[in-house]
Amino acid sequence: FLCYLPVMQERHVDARVPLMPAAEEAMQLSEMSGRSQATERRARVMSEDAVRNRWTRQSTNSLRGELNALDSYSKGRRSDARARQVLVRHIFVALRVATWTVVLYSPWIIWPWGNIWVDEATDKAKHWPLAATYVNYWSSMVLQVLFSVHANLGTTVKLTCQGVLGTLISCGNMVFLNDVLGSWLGGGAANDRVCAIYADDGSCSIYQSTWLPLCNNGSRELAQSGAFCLFNVYWAQLEFAGFCKMLFVSSNFLFIVVLVLTMGFDDNSRMFALSTHVYFIMAFLDPSTLNFMRFPTLSFSYTLMTVPVGAAAAVLMLSFPTQILALNDAEELARECVGAVGLLVESLPGTTAGLTRQKAMSTLEETNTMLQELDVLIETAWFECFDFAGRGARRQRLIRLSRALHACVRRIPATHHTAEALDVEDMAFLQTFGAVRTCSSAVRDFLTTASEDRGAIDAAELADSAVEMMHEDFAVVRDELSQESCAFVFMVCGVLQDSLLAIKRYEMEPSLPPRKTFLKRLKDGVRVISQHFGLKLLDKASTHPRFVIRNSISISLAFWIGFIGLYNVIPAYASTPASVVAVVIYTYTGASVNISLSRINGIVLGKVIGTMVQLAFGVQNAGWVACWTGCTWGIVAFAFFVYLHSPQFGYVACLAGAYAGAAVLPAGGFRGPNNNMVKSDVKRDLFDNIAEAVLGVLVMICVDLAFSSRASNQARQRLQRCIRRGAAYADAVFLFGHLWGTQGRNLRGGSP
């Protein structure tokens, strides 16, 4: 900038303040809008002397409290205050979610109500569609609800819609297999099953699939002694027609997995799509159940229970009795950002002093953090209003305000660095130059009044008057300033002009977008939905192909291991290994054993704690029911609070709380009549789930170690690409080769 300074001084020979490009645009905009008329109108309001005296008094008073105001942002004091507010809010949300979870379990808390769906003669769920939907998939619905709820309504709606999208993808695929190809594949493997082992009464005890017969189901031998059983497949009974069906379904499974991983889905939609897809395909290949032989099928019942009921329950948690809106949080944070940005703008002339500059830089860092949080809240608030009606207008106003605030602080760091080059004499002289301070105070007042929608016109006129007076004062003292002082004044003037232009644009832009045609609205709607939901046709990241390959292999291997089973370890047709891989999956470049192990710890911990509560208190006794309710409420509340408040262990706590909330429900929704109920089945299922989850994560870790790349290599490649692109950009914009001779060529051709 100092090298280019003499050229700027030659161009601006009219002794006015040299302005930055955005400031020149502001001056042109002001002249085009009728500058002479505005000057006359301001002259009628007050004379220039009155304006000068007013702002001089305010600047003197603000100078006294400037350090105190900046000090309130230093050392993370505002961050600590916001952290305490967030802590209280997270506790409140966690307690509300836990309470609503208990409400969802109320049919089983009041056991006569829960038992109306149970056949007391057999202690099993009644075999009619409504009872099957109500009992068998209620825990799955609660699991999806706990995965979808978050700190505010906007994020909850977003996660819920993403979960619904993923579930509908897998359900649509099952409609294709079971209904569209129903004449060939309808009913799944159960439609072509044969009996492998008969019971004493002549009924079939264990069924065998003709698509891909197995030698054992994990606990019983199904093949004759001495049969060839490579990979637990009973090759002697393999039929060509059945094998073709198995091959087609397997190809369909792999195709959906690769498609979901390849397309630019967000992590939440990808998790729901892959986990439910694994569950549905494994049930379709299981010959022991009639899940797809009669209506409603497993996929229909699961989707019916989790999509409308689960989505409504998740949204209701953050909507009743009061709505917890990200829009309200964004408006509150925007007021803090306006105060911080205004303070930074007003303190620009005082940054010539080292102490003030240090505090201003700390305030700038704090302000950038708040602006980032504001942008996240504004983005989330779209799911609370979809930019319609009054909330849509409020959100659009926040978008315009955020854009203006970013424009105000964009060049402030350059001003701070320019102030570091000033010597003692320059600092002393600039301290006596009150025109810049008067103008900065006027711009801050304009920003405050514009954000509060009060007196913005008068404030704009006063700010323009202050800018004109600054031009006049600078013309008088310009010859007495050094180049460093001029550079500092140039930077301050550019920031003030950019801020003034940004605030004027904020005032002039409408609250809602103009009316559009139907086709334009449809096109924009698709673009907006894909933008807010994080949907892309393809993910173009350089590491994405490797991500698709390694996770496709992990899910496929875990799926086939669960399909064939391990004798006396896990049963055949187990979907948990591949489902766990789909839930634990992460998008990092390298293999992270710590992440995989921590997430499997969350899943296992949730299943164990939930099963313990079920076994201990899942009986028809008022005292035990109260204990069951209290334990469920406490587990969900604690896990959900950690999920919201801990960036390091948040997702692990989410897994633990969700799986614990689903595991506390007694099997089939039935409470035993006393505490001597049979627990062997529950304990065996718990061991199977833990073994299957651990097996799936082991497969994932091995594949990641074999196919992942080092993150340092990817970082080095991206740094090299950044340097090459930066050199090309600099060559095109600043003409490095022409100005600096061989230095530009060396930069382009040199190694990093």
C-alpha cells in the first residue's frame, strides 16, 4: 500500500481525502442521487458550525469511555457472558427434551394402557397392523426423534427434514424391489423359502433361503454333515433362479450405497438413508420373517411410524409450550454485533495508541466470532419461516444487517496494521485532528439508528455533513502529514466510506424480495432448498472419491458378515454391523481410530444403560415404573445436554442418549407382571447387539487403515494448489511479471 501511495497522491490532486474503491462508489452514488438537494436540506436543518460543535462534544465524551468500552470485549469477557447464557439455554432444552421423551413413553408408563395392544394369553403383541405399528416400531420412532432434536426449532426442522429424506430414499428403493418387481422379487426371500428343521409337532422351526442357502444360522446347523460350506454358504442347495435374485438384490444394495455416498448429501441424510437401507435389505433377504409378504410391509410400517409421527414429535418438542426460535437468538445477537461494530468504527482514530489498538484488535476478534454465530443463526432461521410472512421479513432484515456489518469490519484489520507504522510525532498530531473522530462518531450513530429503525434519515444527513467537514479539515492539514499519517487517514476514510455506503444500502433494500413469475419462483425454490439442505448433485472435493470407495467397502463387508453370521457369536441376517458403520461413518481424509472407538463407545454405552433400566424396572409395579420413568428422564437429559454443550463429546453423547432412549422400552412394549420375568432373551439380544456393533467398527477401522490417505499429504497438495492459483491471480491482477521482472516468474515457477 505504501508503494502505491505516491501514485494515489498524484491522482488525487484536489486536496480531498483519497478514497478506496468502495468509497469512490459511495461518492458517485451520492452525486447521482442528488447531492445538491441533500446539501440544501441539511443546511435547513442546522448550520455546519452547529454540526461541528455537536459532534465535537460527543467525540470528547466518547473518547473518555472508549478504553472502558473496548475493555469490556477484551480477555473474552463477552464470550464468557454469552457462554453462560448458552449454558442456561442448553440446560433448559435438555430438560424439555427429556420431559417430552417421557411423555412419548406414557403408554408404557401406564401399563394397562400399554397392555391393550398385547395378547395376555401369549404375552405377545397382537397380530394386526395397528398394533404392530404401535408396538414394534415405537422405539425406532423415539430413536429418530432424539437424533433430530437440537437446540432450536430451526435446526430441529432441518435435521428432521434430512432424516425424513434419508428414510424416504431407502423406502422408495424397497417399493421398487417389492412392488414394482413384485412378480419376480415380491415378498423377498421369505416367498421362496423352504423348511430346514421341523419341530416335534410337525411345524417348521427354522426356514432356509433358496436365494443363498446358509450352512448355519449362527446357532443351529442347517446343512448335512460333511457338506461344502465355504463362507457359510450351502453350495449344494444353491439354485440358479434363486442366485439370480440374490445377485440382483445385492447389486441394488451396492448401487444405492455408492449413490448415496457419491451424491452431495449432508451427513444426517446420508446416515439415515444408509442405516435404514441396510435394515430393509437385510429384512428382505431374511427367510424367517414375513416382513414383505403382507401389507403393511416392514418398510411401510417403519416409514409410517418414523416419518409423520417422529417428525411431528420432534417439532413439537421445540414448539410447545413455547417456541425456541433461532430467529429470536439472531435478533438478540445482532444487537450485540451492532454495538461492537459501532465501537470498532468509532475507535479507529484512537488506534494510533498502542493500548487502544491492542484492545481494538481483541474486540475485532470477538466481533468476527459473533458475526459468524449470527450468520449460522440466520441460516438456521430459514427453517422456521421459509422466508414467508412476518418472520421471513425479519430474517431478510437480519441478512441485510449482517451484510452491512461485514462490510463495516472488512478493512478494519488493514487500518490497525497501518497504525503500527506511525511514529510518536504522527500519533501526537493525529490525536489533535478531531475531524476523523467526529466522522467516525457520526457513522456509528448512523449505524445504531439504522439498525433500530429510528431517525435514520437525520443520522444519515449528519454523517454526510461530518464527511464533508472531514474533507475540508484534511485539505488544511494534509501538507503537514507524513506519508505514514496520510496512509492511516486514507485507510480510516475508506473504512468510514465503506461503512456509510453499506448502511445506506441496508436502508434502501426492501425487506422482502420483489414478485417473481411462477417459473422463476420454482427455479429459485429448488436452488434455495438445495442450498439450505446441503444437497448437491456431486461432491467435487478432491478427497471424495477415496471417501466413497473406502466406506462402500466397509458397509458392504459389514453387511455380508452380518448376512452369513458367525457361528456361536452373532446370528445370520444381522443388520447391526453395517448399520453401525453407516452411523459411525465420518468424512475425514485419514483414518481416525479414536473417532471410531469413541462413537462405538457411545452406541454400546447407550444400549447397555437402556437395557439395564429395562431389565431392572420394566415390570408392573408402581414403584418400579416410577424408577423407570426417572431413570429414562435423567439419562436423556444428561446425554442431550452433553450433546448440545460439548463440541468434543457431543456426537458420542447423542449416540448414547438416542440408543439408551430406544433400549429402555420393554421388548414388544410389554411389562412383565412381576420382577421374576424371563430375562435370558433380552440379555442374549444385548450381547448380540454389542458383538455386532463391535464387529462392524472393526471392519471399518481395518478398511480405513488400508484405503485412507494421510491428512498431511492432502494438506500439502492443497497448499501447493493454493500457491499456484494465488500466483496466477496475482499475475493477472497486479502484473507481477511486468512490475517486478523475474520475481514474478520465480514465484510462479518456484516450489513451495
